[in-house]
Amino acid sequence: MCEVLKKKLDAKNISYTENNSVEEMLSLGIEQVPVLRVNDTLLKFGDAVGWVNQQKETAE
């Protein structure tokens, strides 16, 4: 996972699961990383950063 995106998620205390399975990514149509999956929506890096920035910090 991209360190920038990881740091942003961690800073907002947003839990996530890192998936490095190339086979699964290809089956989802992901050809370029990083991609953040929110529910069933795949967000490319710029959109993912925008989404994270809009989130309020969650309690741990």
C-alpha cells in the first residue's frame, strides 16, 4: 500500500485491510495501484486521498 495513503488513514484512525494479492486485484479490474476500496467502490489514489480528507477522525 502507498505510504502516503497509509499515513492519512492512520492519522484519521480509519481501519483498513491491506491486500497485496495481484490475482484478486486483477479480478477486480485494478490495473494500477494504490486503490482504496470503500464498501464496493474502488477509488484511485487522488479520489482516495480526497475521501480520507473528508472523513472525521474515528475513535480507536
